[in-house]
Amino acid sequence: MSKFKLSLFALVAMAAVACVADPAMEGEGAKADLIPATKIINHSESASQGSLLLFVDEATAEAWTIDATRSGNAQLDAIASEIQLFSVEPLFNMDINGDAKRQFDMHRWFVVKFSDELNLETVAKQFAESSSIERVQYNTMLKRPKVQVIPASDEDLMTRAENDEPFNDPQLPLQWHYNNKGLQSIFAGSKEGEDIGAYGAWKYTTGNRDVVVAVVDEGVKYSHEDLKDNMWVNTAELNGTSGVDDDGNGYKDDIYGLNAVDLNGDITWDVPYYNSKGEYVGDSGHGTHVAGTIAAVNNNGIGVGGVAGGDGSGNGVRIMSIQIFDGGGSSGIDKCAKGVEYAADMGASILQNSWGYTDSGKQYTDETYMKACAAEYQAMKYFASKSNCAAMTGNVIIFAAGNNALDAADYPGAYNEFIAVTATGPDGYPTTYTNYKAGCNVAAPGGETIKAGANWSYKGNVYSTLPSETEGTDGKDYGYMAGTSMACPHVSGVAALVLSYALDNGITLTNTELYDILASSVRNIDDSLTGSVTRYNYYGSEYQFNLQPYKGNMGTGKLDATLAIMNLRGATCVPVIVGQEFAFRVGDFMGTNDINVTMVKDFVIPEDVKERLGITTDFFNNTIYLECAKAGIGVITVKYIAGGKNVGGGANTGGKLIEKEVVIISRENNDNGAWL
């Protein structure tokens, strides 16, 4: 498997606690004869009172599965009696895909509950004394920080798409992150082409219903006008009896996904909550915003578009909501792990995560993450092992890199078998908040806020769907957010487009190959990272943001959806700088430059491509001389004769006429290689 350090996090983060491993813990099969202190694999800060996660030996797992009151170990039973356990329950649902889960030792994880008046650390030490207990994990609670939500203005809602837009969604022009026209009215310094390249990719695919993306986040507003037609639906529950687990998966009424906080199907997105200081810390619409970027319905004449939202014919990818935050409540590690398990069991092939362990990139290595965050790690590995899309072996896991401006991505996303996303602004530069360097894999638009005169300007943030019922949205169903949380769903959306194209064209790949495509289908960012750019601090004061520390540290580059599709197709990509003549010779891009072929003058440039890029051409001495007046991406067809000067056929003996697609990538600055 390619060793991509992938990473996570986003505007939604976790408690600054989580997992700290003891170096004495040795691997997955930690032995019961380890001293008790080494069995406690994380620490108790921000942990749920009254519960622990226990990893037990095989005998105890079998006994507890049959009778939770009898472990078969007298010492452990005595401890349980002394503590007066309320319950002992398997962490994972072994009734579904149990054989596969046993391969990951998921059957050996249990959640024990007891009075929250007991000292949590004392109880943990008591369990660690038992020879039947191999690991004790505190049930860390996920913590959500403040998220700035900027509702759409009346002017925004009056936006109408121009005739040159690919779809009729009226507010699509506000989504610069799909097709950046360099409008200074959106962002001072905005550069044409600094986007995800969605418009080019949409010429080849817009989505496929058989691709399911699980959004692990706040609940997604499944009734939203721009999302409802692209929601994943559990038909057994939809057509079943309310209050009954109709499909036998352990959850009642899970029609659109799982509320992992309450362990039922009641997905919510508008639960208010205020802390002791009177500050609003309830639902923000974060999950709905993320979902819109991935799969808001395209071409429905409403609102916005999604990266993989289809073309209006019902072919968008589907969103499954895995809710880990609920008003003032949140999941513990146990319920988050259950949510990931649910996504795997119910058919998701992409796991979208805009959450993480705050500052964990500074606390962990891959090794310590695997050991100290063992329960959720097992759930993630199980998800990755499933093959829920017919076009792909395995599933993929994508995280946001984090918003603390640290030189390391947060875990779990920084783990080398996942992918982590850094954030850029409308000018193509790293954002002031993005994490970078260690564990980061690829960059995507996350948005940046600047000053416009005396006022803040938010149009350079990411524009997407919101739940109008949620406090702070001003009754609007659309609005702005910024963060690696917003960059991450762009990458999940591109991953969904790649799978959609593969499904539509009978292509199969592995999850490793999809990771490779995401990490290699990029445009250069490093050459622009010199000097500084003007940014604004929290108080609105101007300062110079130094770009040099980000050079070589934003991942492989800026992900481009069109390049990703071309990468899957095996097309040749040619970089062109706007206003500069480019000499195209087949040999420069196929094999060696002395390849024995003859170029054919009647190469094909579609009229829409010629107009969109402002292409002028000439042909001389086996070479196409090409110049683009505009930035953008277009596909042309070049023809060459393999073997001789003339094409064979009929009475002629000659070479074979070859036609090959070439992707012209026209940018203001461009130094990409040709083969992806």
C-alpha cells in the first residue's frame, strides 16, 4: 500500500485529551500478564463518567456474550460485583458480519457501565488488575468547539446562474471553490482556476446512486430541499413500523443513518444548547454544510450544487448521516466507533470525517494511535476492509487536517492509511488556520475571511447548504463556513466522482489505487509559496502571513477533480501557462522523446474547448504549437501514426493511426508533469 500520511480534523474537533499510549503496550495482542498500569491505554481527561471500554481475552468474550453476569473468571466477577456494574454490553454488533469483525478482534471489546459517583480512575485500575482484561480504555467524549456560521444574505439568495454555467442551480456562481473565475468581488486576490476543477470533471461524470458517502458529523438535515433527493435511505425502516427495528440491525427507525449519540435513527440538526457562560454551543448546521458540498442536488433549479450531486436526473451520490454531535451532547469513543461500524455494515464506501483529537498531531505517532485509540482504530480498519462499492475493493477514509495552524495533522486522520486534507483560499494560498506538514496529504478549498474596507468579507468562505431551523442560520437554508472541515468534503466528493465514473464505465480499482489517484491528481502549490500575503487577525488588524513554512508541507498539491478523472482514464495531461506558446510533441509525453511516430495535422479541438480556453494553434515539423489565452481545462484529441509516415489500409501498407486524448491544463502558473 502506498504510504500516504493522511490526516484529519476540521471546524469540529474533539476534546484535547483522548489517547496517550504507554510504551510498554505491545501491539494488537497485548498479553494479560502485563502490569496493570500498562493496560490502561489512554487517560481520563474528558472521559465519560460511569463507563469504560474493556478489551478482554477470548474466554471472557465468549462467556460475557452468553451471560453478562458471569465472566468465568472469579477475580473479574468479584470486581464486577464490588463495583456493582449496571451493564456489560458488546461494543460492536456481532450479529452482522460477525465473522469479518472477529478478524479484527472486535468481538473482544465490551462497554461496562456503573455509577458515575465512583472514581473513574480507581475503577479502571481495578479492572486492569484482572488477568482477563487486556486493555482498559477511557470512554473519551468528543468535544465540539465554536463554529462560525455566516447565513446567506438576501443578495446571495437573489443570485442567478449565467447561461455558461453547467447547471441551473441559481447560487452556483457563489461556489468559487468549484469554478473560480478570479472575481475580486468575492475575494481580494482571488485567482482564476484556484478551485477543485469540478466543471471539467462534470463533463465525464456527475455522480452515481450506488456510491454512498457516510458523513460523520452533526446530523444532516435530510429534509433539506437541496439534499433530500440525494439522501441514503434504509428502505426496510422507511417502509416498516415506527419504533421497531425492522431490518434487525440493532437500531430502530434508522431511515437516513444513525444518531450515534442516542443510538437510534432520530437524526437531528437543530438542537440548541448554551453553556454555563450563556454561550451558544449547540447544533450549528456543520453536518448539513459538509453534506451539501459533497452532494447537494445539481441542476434542480434550487440553491447550490454538490461536487457529486448528479445532473438533475436522480444520479447523484447518496449521503448517509452518522451523527456524533447532538445539541449540547456528543458521542463518546464507544458510540463514535459504533457509528463507523454502522457505516461499514450499511453500505457506505467513503467515510467523510471533519472531526479529530485536538492537537493530537503533537501527541501521537501512528504506533501510539493504534495502541492508545484501539477501539475506534479497530472500527476504522473494519470500515476500510469492506467493499461497499462494486467498482472498488475496500473502502476509503478521509479526514480534515485540523484548524490549529499546527505543523502536524490531527489523529486519527494523520494515520498513514487514511487521507488528510489541508485548506486553501480563493487565491490558492494556504489558509491561516490550516494544519500542515506531518501527516498531511492533499489540499482543497477551505475558504478564508478577509476585510473589505471596514467590514469583514465572508464570500471567500465555502458556500453550501444549512438547516434554516438551527440557531445562527438566520432562517436561511444556505450560507458560508470556513475550515479544513470544508476542504475535506471536496476531497470526499472527488473520491465519489472517481468511483461514479468507474461504475459507469466498468472500471475496477482498489482503495489503495483511489488513494493514489487523490494524492497524485494535483496542481502545484509549492512554487507560489514565497514571501507573504496580507491577512487579518481576530481583531481585524492587517498583518503579513508568511507562506514559506508551508512550502512542501501542504501535501502533494491542490486536488483537481478533472485530473482525477483523467488519471483514472489513463489520459495524458499537458500543463500550459496562459499567454505562453507551448510546443506539443508526442514523444515528450509518451515513452522517450525519440519515439518513432508521425504526428497528424488534423488534431481535434472541440469548439467549446477552443472558445473556453482561447486556444490558437499552428502545426509545423511534427509539432503542435498551442497557446491559451484563458485559464481552464479542456480535452483535445491528437493523432499520430505508429510506424512510418503514412496510414496503412486498402492498397497501402503503412502504420497504425492512433488517437489519444490529451488534457490541456491552462493556468496562470503551471509546472505539472504530463503523466499522472
